[in-house]
Amino acid sequence: RNENIVLLGPSGVGKTHLAIAMGYEAVRAGIKVRFTTAADLLLQLSTEQRQGRYKTTLQRGVMAPRLLIIDEI
């Protein structure tokens, strides 16, 4: 079962801190986690697409982790 959590609020209220804490606890529980920013993820995917590795990167970097945390959306 897949679920999403969206943290909304003004700058400086602790959204990133809470996301990192959730990721940390997931790692402690043995869950594969990836933390990235939206800008970094889009840059990586566009670079990999130009180099013909988009599908592999999407599979490994986005689909493989059980918990994907995307910050600064």
C-alpha cells in the first residue's frame, strides 16, 4: 500500500526537520530511504535522460526506495 505525506507551512517552521526525523526513524527500522530536493531530483533526471539512462535512474533512485522524501517542492 502506498501513501503520501505532504508537509505544508511557511519557511522556518520545521518541515525539513520533521521529514529528516521521519527518514531517520525509517532507516533505523531497516527501510530504504532517499532524501533529495525537488530541484536536485529534476536536474538528475533531466541529465540522465540526455545520457540515455533515465529509466534506470528512475527505477533505482525514485521507485526503489520504500520511502522517498522530496524537500523544497
